[in-house]
Amino acid sequence: MTALTRKQADRPISLLLPALLAASLAAALSFQLGAFRAAPADAVLFRPELVTLPAGRFLHRLDGEYYRNGYAVDAPKVELVQAEPLEIMKFQVTARDYDACVADGVCHPREPGKQPQPALGEDVPATGVSYDDAIAYARWLSDRTGELYSLPSDAEWAYAAGEKFVDDALGIDPESRNPALRWLADYNRETARKAAVDPTPKPLGHYGANAAGVADIAGNVWEWTSTCQRRVDLSAAARGKAVDSICGIYVAEGRHRTAISSFVREPKTGGCSVGAPPDNLGFRLVRRPDFLERVKMGIYRWLPGSEADTGNP
């Protein structure tokens, strides 16, 4: 028997008892308060196809508008940690599925003119939907499945997008005080974006899948995230007021990042979008672990022989 094995075998079970007792009491209280509901009998009919990404680290260009000494600069690129596996829909929410929520009287109908009818045997993403619509659908799907669904954050979306994530930094020297350099680079970028407008939603799978198996990400349907738009003054950090968050305007991700007011369904009508407006607005959701799943994950980390077990007493 190795030293590590002996240490694991010698670990007192009493170390686990407080965690198990606390988990049991919390679970019992949650049941009493109605935090857990049995899954509806037809839940399987509504559960979407999911892709699970393992926990990990990744480089990410942060969201928001960044300034230094009054001049716009590229957002920092930093290493982030996805601390737990991420379960995200393989495809965007479809027109057919969204319209089921409308039929139930929970969701608002999609924007007129943005309601492509699926051809026989295929489906298309739901477009012409606002952030508020996406939130309503997430609640409806959670009720229909007995699971918890929500929009991904900007960072979670980028993690799921993987190699499909578009880094839209202009690459201008952050110390440059010549605004003409950034204006010209931004003009060229926006001109290229406008030339690539493709307003017709495509059938599921049209854009293929990334290395993780997430389909149609960064295609011509931009996806709402739960991340509020923010303005960051890097030179004000020392004064303790570096970030102004604007909740009511949310980040949407696609072929480029943009910020849209929560009530907007048709991005070309305006609504505080940054730069070239998206071709379409849609969304996909992530499945969140419920309380019991989190308890199980927490207990698993303490079990001898688990991947998280370091052998320390």
C-alpha cells in the first residue's frame, strides 16, 4: 500500500460527517420550502440537446468599452477559469420550440417579419426575440423540464464558442494618443461587417460545429448573454470608480460582440447597439446544476480516491 493510499484509508470518516449532515439538513429544508419539484411527466419532450464542456482555463478578451486617459483602447485579454463543467445547448433555441412557449401564453410572439417558417423536416433558430423574451423562455423551459436553464454569461459563451470566438480588438497601441488611428481602423472594420450582412436565418447545422460540438455558434444569429454592458476607465482604477455597469443593455455575441437594449427584437432599428447591428437576435441556454447536484459534487470532492482528492488529511 502506498503512502498516499494509506493516508486516504486513514482519513477519519468524521471529517465527512459535518458536510453530510449540513447537506442533509439543507436538502430537507429546501424540500419543505418547495425548492425541488418533480419533473413533469412530459419533461423529456422539452429537454434540449446539450453539449458538456469540461472545466478549464481559457484566454478571453473582456467585454465592455475600455478607456484610458480619455481615449478608447482595446479591452484587456486575460486568463479566466471555468470552474465547473458547462452544459450548453448544442443548437440555438428554435422557432418551433420558442413558439411552443408563445402557445402556452408565457412568451411574447417574435417580431413580425422575423418569423421564418420551418420547411418540412428542418428547423431554424428563433429570431426577432429580445433579452426579456429569452428570460421568459428560460423560465418556461425550466418549468417544463424541472431543470434550471438560464442565459450564459459573456465569458461562458466565449468558453463554449472556443475557436469560433471572434476577438474584435483593433490592435492599436494603447499608449497612442492619436484618435485618427483608431477611427480609421474602426471604420475599416465596420465597413467589412456591413458588406457581410446575411439576414436570412439558416437551418440548424448550416454553420457546422466547433471542436467542442457546439453548432452554429458565431453564425448569422447573435445570441443574448446575461452580461450587462459596462464602461471601464482604466486610468480611474486608483480612484476606486473604474467600472460603470449598465444593466438594461446586455452583451450579444456572434460574429462580433455588440450591446443591445433588453427590449430590442430587431437590432437594425437601433437600441444602443455598438457598431454594425447584428443580422438577427436569438439565444441558446445553459443548464445549471440544481441544489442536489451541487451537494453531490461537493461531497464527491471529499471522497477518498476522487479526482479532486489530494490525499491531505
